[in-house]
Amino acid sequence: MDAISISSDVFENGGMLSSEYTCDGSDVSPGLSWNGIPAGTQSIALIVDDPDAPGKTWVHWVIYNIPASSSGLPAAVPKNKTLDDGSLQGKNDFGRIGYNGPCPPPGKAHRYFFKVYALDTTLSLKGGATKSQLEATMSGHILAQGEMIGKYGR
């Protein structure tokens, strides 16, 4: 499977996220860029989650049907089910639509995985889908994927 390269102008892979992108700051999504989207891609999906959360992997962002021509997402993506470019956002584990950033309990820094998927189809999901609904729907349709990790602790 092809690998997608992901980067951000506000944090390095494996580096710390600024509080601006967390519940301690503006709680806006960081800008992301990617390359390596293969030919035949019909849409792109992104999942951001925290496997270090107590009890379960905590989902911070679900966005899908991003146009295949997209090379990233700007900072502060609006928290709407449907975006101007047709991208759809799902429900995170805070019970909200769009991005809600790191908000870990005090202690060791948590890791936040930003995972991008190139898909061979446009998904038939409506806005507001959960991570598990997205993963089930995109199963068998992933042409390439990539990830980067940001960290945040309090």
C-alpha cells in the first residue's frame, strides 16, 4: 500500500502541539498538508484520535469525502457537518461535530494520531458519522494511508 506523507506548519511529527489547538486554548484544528495521494483516489478521509486516553481510544476528529484534489486542510476548519468543498465531518467522542482538540488529564503527555486515508470511492455516509461508521464504510477502499503524531500534556 502506498504511503501518504503528512505535515503541519505548527508541529513536527512526534512533537508537541501548541495549547492553541487544545481545550486549553482556542480549540481549533491545526493546519495539515499531505502528499502522495495516488491516482484513482476519489476522496480523502482523516481521523484524529488519542490511544493514551483512559478507558478507550478517544476520537477528536472525523472528516471524510474531502476532495481527492485537496493537498491538506487549513487551520481552524469550521465545526459544520458539511464544508464549502463538500467535505463532511463526523461526531467526535465529545459528542460534537468537527474538531475538538487534546484535553488530557494531568500527567504524562498523550499522543494524538492524525491519520489520512486515500479512498477509491466517495463514501455514502451522511455528515455526523462516527469513527467506527467511517472505518466500516471505508474498509476495502483504502488506496494509501499515512499518519503523523502530535503530543500534548498538562
